[in-house]
Amino acid sequence: NKITPALSTVLSKWVPQIIYSLYLRKTMSFNELKRTLNVSSRVLSDKLKILEDYKIVIRTVKPEKPPRVYYQLTDIGEHIALALIPLLIV
């Protein structure tokens, strides 16, 4: 069943907060997400990679010096955010 791993991922620690932050701000850099959530770089990086693999988040690298990485929700991510909002604002 494909839905079980996806649901486990979406409901795992930090993921709802990442999705909600991206829903509110639309596009955020890695450092903005890290500061907003007060999460370690390692954990955030791991969670964002998983969200990319599930096509929930898009990663964009801006060719600046130093390069900046930005994240935003895909259409799927937007739909997931709308489903999570009632759970997060309780």
C-alpha cells in the first residue's frame, strides 16, 4: 500500500511544521526554515530530502555566491498543507 509510507512521512516529527511554514511564506531559504523552526541543519536537511522524494517540496538553487537554496511546496504539498492546517492550529 503506497499511502502508508507517505502518511508516515507527512506526520513524522518536523514535517507538518515545515509544510505549514512553506504554505504561509510560499518560498523559504534553508536558513529561514532553520531559524523559523529552530531545528538542526541535519534534521531539516533529511526531512527536506524526503519531502523532495515524495514530490511535496521543490528545491531550487540560485546561482549566487555563496549558492542559496530555496524551497517551496508543489501542488501536492499545497493540498497536504490544507489538510494539515486544522491539526496545526488547535
